[in-house]
Amino acid sequence: MVWKKIAEKSEISAGKGKGCKIGGKQIAISSQEGYHGLDDDCVHQEGSISSGKIDGDIVECPLHFWHYNFKTGELKDYIKDVKLQTYPVEIKEDGIYVDF
Ligand code: FES
């Protein structure tokens, strides 16, 4: 695992998300009660989770409205036992970092 800077502190406002490409992976970073990272590709048809609406711990895929817990990666509807990969996120002095 390697910590990589993915954004400046001011780039992701509370209740919003941002997609980042790191090492060939597309990762969604959300800012809600801290920062959280998870795979940005919805398991349905690869919609970008990072641009979805956030409500509490849930992010809604903007394409067909499937829901994921962005802290655990768990899909909350339609298919049981589906989880997106999650990634630790840390705020450091010079920005936001993700461990992938
Ligand atoms: S691509 Fe995400 S719900 Fe369809």
C-alpha cells in the first residue's frame, strides 16, 4: 500500500465527492464526516460514484440510482453481498492522501 496525494484540502467540500485516477484505478473520494475512498465504478454499468448525491453514509449512483455505503463500500439495494473496495484517506499538511 502506498499513500498518494489526490487533492488539495479545499478541493472536496463537505457532502461532495471527487473522482481521481491513481495507479490505473478510478477512486471516488467523499467528504462526509471525514474523508472516505472507494472504487468509483458502480457494479451495475460502471457509473461514476464520485458524482453521486450523498445523504448520510449513502452515496447514490447518478445513472440508475443504486446506493452504496461509502464507509463500507456495501451495495444497499438489488444484490446481496456486493461491496466496492474501500481505501483509507488521510488529511496531511499539504493535502488529501489515499492509501491504495
Ligand atoms: S451504473 Fe450505477 S446504477 Fe446503473
